[in-house]
Amino acid sequence: MRIAITKFLGTNCDMDVYHAVKLAGGEPEIVWFTEENLDSYDGAVIPGGFSYGDYLRAGAISARTPIINALRKMVEEGKPVLGICNGAQIGLEAGFSYGTLTNNLNAKFICKWVYIRVENNKTPFTSQYKKGEVLKIPIAHAEGRFYVDEDTLQEMYKKNMIVFKYCNEYGEVTENANPNGSIDNIAGVCNENGNCVLLMPHPERASEKILGSDDGLRMFKGMLEYIKSKK
């Protein structure tokens, strides 16, 4: 199961994701943003970092590079695509799901462990979790506040496009548990078909117990199981 790990100028979490995919049993390969064809890959992960220095808006320039059309084709074909942190920003800029990510409410870079609750376990990346399960996963971002207008938000709820919410360790979705001011504590979303998930927390940094949590590893294992089931 070949997984493309996309790399842009400024990506810095590619090898962390590479390691996590390998731990889960996949065959990761680093693929540069200049690649225009991903047909030989079974899925893709867009890692975090600071692509193009977050100029204009985080992810805005990367979302206009050659590889984006190839990623879009993967999404449209139902292949699993995961966008993490800057990868989520790129995915939203490219229109893979609804909404946008803007400056944290406190206008500061935030790097810490948080808890997120699984709202939708019907995606390839959440199939190994129970709905309502609480995961301990770190964040590291300055533009992670998810925003969407009220009408679109209600549409997303109807279509089960809200995947993760920030919560406390008991699974309670509270204002205090929201690190960046995201609307409705939203930490991750998906496209209408559920095969593309975009989230701000870093599951690859929670892939081994020695790191403080291995709650994120099941996202990559779920991705591979989904690919297996389609072969």
C-alpha cells in the first residue's frame, strides 16, 4: 500500500508522517509538490509545516501548485487523503472541504497537548475509534481557528462532516478546552464522502507511547485497512 507523503517548500513534518505510516504497516514515499500524477499511489498524507512561510495565508500558495490537481483526483476517486495542520490549511484552500482556518483567537502560536473527541468514526481515518472516544494529541499552529458561516456549519452537521472537536480529558466540549477559538470547538472536518479528513492536531506526533500518546497511530492504521478493503 503505497502512500504519498507530499512535500512543499517549508514542509517540516514529512519524516514524522513517514515514520508513522511505516509504523502502521504502509509503504510511504516522499513526493514533491511538482508531481502531477499520483495514480500509482493508494492514498496520500499532506503533512504539517510552514509551506512558503505561510505568506498570503497559510496554505494559500501550496494550494496552487501542480500536485493539488493530482490530490483532488485522488479525493474524487475515493482514495484516502489526510491533511494535517498545514496540510489541513492547504486542503481547505484547495476546496477539499468547507470552511477556512484563520489566526488563533489569542493571535499567538500554540504548541501543547490537547484532547479531541471523535464525532464521526465513519471515515477511513477514524474507523478504528469509537464515536465519542477521547484522544490525546498535540497541536502546533498559529492559524488553526476553524471558521465557517452558520448556514454552511449546519449543512456540515447534516452531512456528518465534523470529524473531531476539542474537548477536555472527560470528553466535555467546553470553551476552556478550545485552544484557538474554533467555531463549535471544531478540530477536524472531512469532505462529503468522508475519504478526505483535514485536522489541525498532529496524529503523527502521537504515534508511539514514548512520545506521550499513541492515540494517533490508529488514524494511519485505519487508512491502510480502508485501502485493503477496496483492493
